[in-house]
Amino acid sequence: MYKKAALICLPKQDLHRPPGALAILASACKEQKIDYEVFDFNLWLHNNTAEHQWNEINDNWESVDPFKQKNTLWYKLFLEKLSLFVDQILATAPDLISISVFSDLSACPCMEMVTMLNQRVQRESFKIVIGGTGIRAKLPSFASDLCLELLTTKSIDYFIFGEGEIAYRRLLQGQTGQGINDYDAEQIDDLNQFPFPNYEKIDPKNYKFIVQPEIVVTGSRGCVRKCTYCDVARYWPKYRYRTGQKIAEEMLHYWQTVNVNHFEFSDSLINGSLKQFMEMNQTLVELKQQYLGFDPQYKGQFICRDNKSMKERDYINMAEAGCKYLYVGVESFSNQIRWDMDKKFNNEDLDWHLKMCGKYGIKNSFLMLVGYPTEHLDDHKKNIQWLHENQHYAQSGVISLIVFGYTAGILEDTPLFHMQDQLGIVSEYADGNEFWANNWVSVNNPQLTLKERIRRWVELTDVATSLGYLMPRNEHYIKRFINILKTVKHKKRSFPIQASHV
Amino acid sequence: MQGYAPMQIKLLLEISRGHNWPTILISDCDISEIISDTGDVREILVRCCPTKNEIKLVRSNKDGSETVVVNGQILRDQTVTLKKIWVDDILLDLDLVLEMAVFRNEFTDDYINYCAERSVEMASVESHWHTWYFNGIWQWTFDEPFWPWYARQKRDYQNKHLSKEHIELYVGTSAKNHQDLMHTLRELLQNDV
């Protein structure tokens, strides 16, 4: 049994709201009656560096191999700050240091923090556990997954793969077992069984919120869709959801306890279970009437559905319940490509969705995937044509943002990864490990080279910009593309490529 | 200015009565319908097809007696509130519209005297107010083509009210901000790889 836990979050993460993992871990500690302190290094680093330094550090986590930049000024500054932060953590004398590794982009900061912790004289007085989806990141500088690398070298004591609620509670009690130091994670069937995440030691007001402080809410885990490019099923094979009633009650609880009215869902899809989604909206509308001042506003990832599944009445309820902003994985405006991706909606459904969102004041951020393996030039032209035809939705703000991402990558354990033979996918460059997921070309669609995918990305961002579509700051994408193109100049193709369209 | 392209504007108004309901005249108004009625408060949906680049709402029929006071407490008041506004069935950002529009108050004698006695300044032209307590004219002038103009107004509004960091991360920016980097990227793309 541990006496004091240090709960830590790392870059790279959104700064708008407290990371949900901290509050989930805090809730487990509270339940097990273990003292804890919360340390958000991401937020601390932001608050303790100049803006240009922060931007440089933050952008570089997305570079191909951040470890290769150890001698740069930004990396040295990062290590300097990290050292100061580690001092702060150890000053609280924890006997369990729990590090949340949110995504692959947190892998390098995790490696550095763990290294630094191991160099401290107090090392024998605490154990280190890491968890989160980023623990299986494959860093180019290492042979195996981050967690295996760290465990093998005894730099950490434990890793927790998959959902941490059960395994972390077990660890707090001084036990080990399934889901600890193995990939045999125990899936939680009933997401309603745990107490609400705890914000007693986390102040949402300290974060860089847009309008009002926000809190992350989880309504479901896993996904009802099996989009070919997505690796969500790797972490959460089975789709589980909470009742709409419970989710609405949790939001009310945050308003009552920490005075927060704005929420962001962590769900892969907030409308994965339509029944629960509608129940949540209905309950929120009722709670708003019961509790004066409870005026929730929420954002979340959403799947487009046809007008029979999502009727106008459902959009009215969403708006009345406080739905303000949706992230929609549109990926492509070509029906064929979306079909190939197994997205299960078409442009007609998208038109319906935009019409309803326009009418009821719900804004959208469109997430796009440029250069899917089956994307031909005609599909690319359909993307451009759609942007022209729907310009008014960008100008009116119904499409608030459009994000073109890094171009299509083939992630491990995704359906696409297992379809490589079927799609004739081979490595484009013999020695292209630095840009792993992007180093591919399909022999069935040989014109879609890495360079051509970047060219299409540039063309789409140019067209979108000229038409008034807005994008989040995309400097990191451009820098990465420049880096890739400079690197491949000196690399040998492993596959003969036809002339591109440039 | 280009020729005016017809568009449909929809207003959702909430009106409340004192002894009487307010009188509202809206330019180029086609249809209005009461969509809810609680006795003292009604919601009205008004559809207009403006023939020029403005929408004007004249609100009248209020005198001092329309603020019903019992034992020193206001029991009811005759008001008009703009709750929502749509152009071509797309809901506009109400705060932005209210910032652009103006309401020219026609104060009641009672109110003028009340302010004079207490040295309260009276602004006869007001933006931002979405509830009109006095008679007057609410006017919103826009430009054509509407949506590009609206997008520019929205950008200006956000630049005024949000921080640069928030705009870059959340509201979005234009790729023009990264012209140098994009130039390098284009050059690399033009070279044979």
C-alpha cells in the first residue's frame, strides 16, 4: 500500500482544460484513501517559458524523431525546465510516481522524465508507473515499445496498458496482476461503476480555456465504427457506454462542485449509442429547468448519420441541451473514399448534418485525411469541388475549422495495417523508418506517392484558405512535410514510381 | 456595390406585455407566427425578404403605464427581445449582430425625468442591447454578398474579443500566416524527389 502518489501529466496535450487522466487517477487515490498531489508539467512548462519558446518546444514533439534534436536549444531548455519540475515533484516525497502518457507525442517527454527521475538520489524511495495510450509508442531511436523499453531497462517499475481504473486501484493497494506489465488489459464492462473523476486538487480555471473553464467528460470508450485508418480498437476493442442519465448527472455534479458549465467529451463518438446520446440531451434539458444557473455547453466527436437516424428533433434537443461544437471525421468529400474507409455515411448525410447544424447554431470542426491509399486524382478534385460548393458554411462559421492533418498514415494494428496486401501497399523508400507511418505507396495506385500526398495537402489548404475556411495553426504540419521532403531527397525508392502530377 | 441578392431573414422575438402588447413593424416582413404563448410572454417568428441591405424594426405602443408596478415591485413590463436571427436558415452569432446593429431609443417622459433627477446619462443610440425596453428603431445594415461580408465581420469581432493564442489554436487562422514555410514547401515539391 502506498502512502503518497504524485500524479503527472506531460506534453504534448491540449491546454484548454485539465487532462482527464489526472482527475481519474485522483478519484482512485481518494477512494483508496491515499494522499496525492497533482503535477501538470504541460501547463507548468507553458506558464514558465516565453511564448516563442513554448511554440518551438510544443511543435517539435511532432517532429519525426525528437531525440535527434537533443543538441538544439529548444531541447536543452526543455530539459532544464524538466529538471526544475522534477525537483518540485520529489519535494512532496511521493512513494508512487504515476505518469500519464496521453499519446505517442508524449513518449519523448516521458522518456526524459523517467530518465531524470532515475538519476535522482531518492530513486529507491519511490516506484514509477506509466499508463495511457502513448506507452506503446514506437520511438525511432528504440527497438521496442516505450513501456517495454523502460521496463526492460528497469527505468520504470510498472506500466498499465488499456483502461487504468481497475489496474491502478490494484496497484495502489500494493498488488499486481492482469493489465500491469502486460498487454492483457482488462476491459471494464460497466463504465458507471466508478466514482466521478475528482477535481478537488485540479483547478480548471488555471487552464487556457476559451470562454469558460472546461472539464473532460467520458460517456463511452471504444467506437461503434471500425474506420480502416483508426487505431482506437487497439486500445478499446469493445464499445462500452454509460447511461445518458449518468453522464448528465456528472455534468451537473461538476457545476455544483467546481462551478464548471463547459464540457469536452473524450468519447470517440458522442453519438455512438444514439439511445444514450438522446437520453443525455433530454436529461440535460430537464436538469437545466430544475437548476437555475446550470447552463451546460458541450463539445465532442460526432459521426454523421442519415436523416432517419438523426432527425431534426434530435438536433433541436442537442442544441437545447448545450451542444455547441462537434468534431466530425469527414476525412474525404469523395463518397467512394469514405466508403473505402468504412465510414458509413455519404455526402447527402453530410449535407443534412450541416443544414441542421446551421439552423440550430452548432459549429463544426472537420477532420480530413488527405491521400488515403485508394484516393485518385478524381477524388482529390471532388474534395476541391466540395470546398467551393459549401463555402458559405465556412463563411457563416457552421464549419468553424477544417483540419487536413498529416496526410494518410498506416498505423499499426489498424484495419488498414492488416489490409496492406489487399491494397498492394509497399514501403516507398527502402530506408524510411524516420517517417514510419507515411512511408508507403500502393502498387494499385502508384501515382499517390508521399510527395503527391503532400502536394494534395498543399493544394487543399491553398484552396480552403482562398475560400475562407479556417484552420488551426498548422506550422508543425508544414515543418514536418519540409523535413520529410528534404530527407527523402537522399533516399532510394524501393518501388518504381510513375511521374507525379506536380 | 453589386446588385442586391435576395435572401431570407428570420427573427425570433420574445415580446412581453404590460397592459398591452408592443407594436412591431418590420421592413419587408412577409410572415409572422406566434410559436409560444404563456399569457404575458410570447415568442414570435418573423420571416423577411429584405429588398435592400438592411433590416429595420420599429417598436412602439409603450408609455409609462406599460411598466406595471405593484407595491414598488415591477410586476410586468412591455419589452421586445431579439432572441435569434437566421439568414437563409443559418443561425447567426447574436452577439456579433447586436454589436453591428443599433437601437435608437425614444425614451418615455417618465424615464427622462427619472434620469434627470438622478443625473443618469441616457444613450439614445445603443448597440449590444438585445432587449428593448423603450419605443424606438432597431436597425441592422449589412453588405453584399452577405456571407463573405459576414465572415469578415466575424473575424474582426474575434480579433477584438479573443487572444491571439486562442484564435490560432481554436478559432483558426489562415495558412497565409505561414507563407515563408509554405514557400519552402512548394519549392521542395517542385524539385524532383
